[in-house]
Amino acid sequence: LSSSSAASDVYKRQVLGLESHATSVQQARANAERNQLEAARFEQADVAAVLADRLQGMSGLLVDPPRKGLSPESMQAILNTPPPQLAYISCNPATLARDLGLLCAEGTYHLQRVQPVDFFPQTSHVECVALLQRA
């Protein structure tokens, strides 16, 4: 960052993590504390049930759904209140392709990039990260 005011803006940003599994929320909180990430908070919630309420005013969204992809409720929440930037992490290329098709079909988002990541060498499993920009 080139200016002190720009640097101070970074520290005003907040991160909200939503996760349905209590143990994962506890681990996220412990990691944030260990790394002194005071702007990060984590809540246990049914993501599909609360996402629509949480998207207001968000500058970006990162989703990492299960193998079955985004639920219809989560997809609808994103399409109704699309954040300017969306990062989608997927362990299933088929559901990633399906969900990207839905997110981009009506011109809501433009796909900027997809990057495969081989977390599990010498297996058939691959993670993909897709970056989308609101149209």
C-alpha cells in the first residue's frame, strides 16, 4: 500500500466466517487469536439460513461448500445480493462448473480466473479456486 491512509483502511476491514460445525468454529477462533487477527470473527450457523442477512454491505465473499456445491438457498442469497467479488473454493469440478454457470448465466458475475490446486499429489483429487467479479 502506498499511503498511510490506505494502510489504515486495511485494518478497518472485518472478516466474518460462517460454519455449521462447532469444532471448526472453535478451531477458527483459536487460529485467529493465535495469529492476532482481531478483525476476524466466526459464528456457528446454518449458512444457507443466514447468508442472505449477512450479505448486506459485504465487499467480498469466499465460499467453500461441501462436494455437493452451494445449496439452492445459498445460491439464491448470493444472486439476490451479489457482493462485488466472489471467491469459490471447490473440491468437486462438476459442482463448481454447475454453480459457476448459475452465477454467470444472467450476467450477475464474470468469471475472472480458475486455478486448480493439487493438495493431494498422486491422487485424482484436485481443489479449484474460482475468482468472480460482479458485472
